[in-house]
Amino acid sequence: MLNFNDLIVALEPLGLQKKVVIAHASLRAFGHIEGGADSLVTALLYNIESLMMPSHTYKTLFTPISGPANNAVNYARAQQWNRLAEPFRPEMPADVMMGTVAEHLRQRPESKRSMHPILSFTGVNVQKILDTQTLEDPLAPLMALANSDGWCLLLGVDHTANTSIHLAEKLAGRKQFTRWALMEDGNPIVCPGFPGCSAGFETIATQMEPFVKKLTVGGALVQTFPLRALITRVYETIKKDPLALLCQRPDCERCAAVREALKN
């Protein structure tokens, strides 16, 4: 069992105290932590002055009856899910896919959150970075983080959870998608710049090895690396091979749409 002090001591060698960091975490990977996600978030903030995590809200997704072609959406089939859509609220919990650690960070009194109705980020001491996000440029906080010499921290997860790779995809010219979010007034709003599938992202791990600091905390592999190094490696990889980092699932609509776009 890990306690709060164990976490503080274990994370300190990463040397992230004065860095601006985006983190992705699996609480389960650590094994039992006394105090759960709250202890882990507090330990992270003890060791990291400026911390950001994704707080995306996929429950707001709403699909119109028609829209752009090759958009990885079956518009007719998606209508059945619209009744489950929830209007975006600033206090809406982060999607369960973000993990309990991200939600606990969002809930802290000192945390701030960007207002994108699908792809928000949350964090402490990152207000200027959060403020760069717009509907038209949902990944702008990642660029701002990179421009601030930011670092990426993977806590018990691999690159398939690494949101920052989506920025490198966009910079390399990879197809982006359009989605729609239900707002509090009951109307959907267009949200361009929605990223693709991340299931194939772990293939970048080998190229990132020279830049990665690693340690083990409980049962979790913890990895950290400069965001600029990640963006550069992914960008160069996709420019060399436009199919790189796509998943191989035959039912993946977004990766299929990227492949289709490359034919034109």
C-alpha cells in the first residue's frame, strides 16, 4: 500500500517541480493508495507547480441528421444516441475515460477549467494556457504548453492515453473531424478540429526512448518527457509515413477516414 508520503518521495526524482506539465493517469495501475485519487493529485501538486490534465466531456456529443462527408460519423445511426446527450455545464464531471485522477484535479478549489464543450482541460497554475483554447482550436492549450517548454507525464498509462500526440498529428496535416456539442440553451454547436483515434499511438514509444525519464511507483510505470521532443518525433514520423500511428482495427471509423482522405 502506498501513502501520501510514499508518493511525494517517489515522484520527486522526476524533477518536474518548476515545469509546466500535462499528465495522464490510471489510479488502478498504482495498486492501493491510502486516500485514493485525492492523495495522488495532492502529491502531484506537491511535486509539480503547474499541472494540467484533460477533462473532456463526451456526454455532450450531439449528431445532426447530416454533415460533412468522410467525417467518421454514421449520421443516421447516431440519431438514436442524441437522446442521451447532456448539455455542457462548466461544472460537468470529466468523462470516465479521463480517469478519476483528472476528475479529482478538476474538483480542487484552486483548479481552473477551459470552456470547450467537448475537449476541455483543467489544472492548477495554468490559466494562461487554458485561455488559449477556442472552439476553432481545441488543441491550442497543448501548443501553449509546448511553447512554455512543457513536459508530458504518463502515470500508469501508455501513449494511447497521450492527448498531446493529437497536436502533432494536426501539425503534420492529418485530417481532423467535426463534432457537435449540446449547449445549455438546448441547441448544438459546431466543434471543428476534433482529433482522430489514439489506439495506434504506442508505436511512437521506441522513438521516444532517448527522451524519457522512467521510474516505478507501486505497480505503475511512470514516464515523463519534453513535449517538444514528442511533437517533433510524431510530426517527423507522420511526414515520412502518412499512415503512421493509425490503428489496425477494421471497425475504426476515424482511422478509415484518415486513410480515405490520403487517397485524394
